[in-house]
Amino acid sequence: MAVEYISYIQTENLIKVWPTIQGIKESLDRELSLYEYTNKIGSANSYIYTKVIGNKVISDIPPSGKISDTTGDTAVNIENMWDKDMKSIKNSLLEEKFCIDLIDDKLNIAFRRLSQMQQKILKLFYLDNKTWAEVLEELKVEKYFLSKQQAQFQRRNGIYKVQSISKITVESYLQVMKLVEVE
């Protein structure tokens, strides 16, 4: 099966959410550093309660079939369960961080390969949400005298160049967009 890379529109979408991607990257770094210094979450009592009761409905009728001492088993095995849960959380965070880091790094690499004018146009149009009139005014200050059509041509070429250099897979794109668009 051939690797499928993102389209022009998907590249535009990534550039638009790039500041959010960088924020998520920083947030994941902080959260992972928390898990470096602690291996417990919450108190033992709340952890046991969550594991035993969770979101179950409590009634006065005992369950049918084999009756086990879930609370007792949880209390006895709390250390192992805690370690397992913490490892699972950490692994999940590491997977998310790897994906976010990869996309951020690829965007950085591609963006640095653009001309100064293309960088400026993409920054103003996508990251600063400027109108074309505002973009053209800002460019004039920088001594770039372009028509709207020329600026749009430079933007289009810049996006194609980012798309071509970054080689971001559709799978990675979908994972990152899922993280960016928290439900």
C-alpha cells in the first residue's frame, strides 16, 4: 500500500492550526514532566472507589452469579493497578506527543525553506488572520510591492512548497487534527 500524503487544503488547515499544535506540544511536555516525578494519581481511597464503583449504579440487590470482593482485591493490588494505569496514561501521552512533535517539526522545516516574502504572506494571512488588503499594506512596509493576485500566487506556491517538503501523511494529519479539534 502506497503512503498517502496530505493535500493542499489539508496543508492549509495545518498552517491555520499551527499555533494550537505548538500549544498542545507544550502542554503535553508539561503533563509528561508531571508523570516523571509522580507515579500516583489522586488518593488511595478515591482510586479504589473509582476502580470498584466507577459509574456503576449502586443498589441493595446483590449481583447474580459469582460474588467477589472487588474492593478487597483492588485494595490489595492497588500498587500494581496504579503502576499499570500510570504506564498506560504515560504511553498514551507519549504517542500523542510523538505525533504532535513530528508535525510541528515538519512544518518548521518546510516553513524555513520558504522565501521571506512567502513566510510573511503565510504568517499574515493564516496565523494573523489578516485580510488581503491588510496583508498588502504590511508587505508594503517591508518593501514588498505586490498586487493582490501576485500575493495570492506567492501564497499558493508557499503552500505547495510546504506540502512538498513536509511530506506529512494523511494518517498523521488525522491524528493531529483529532487532538486539535477536542470534542
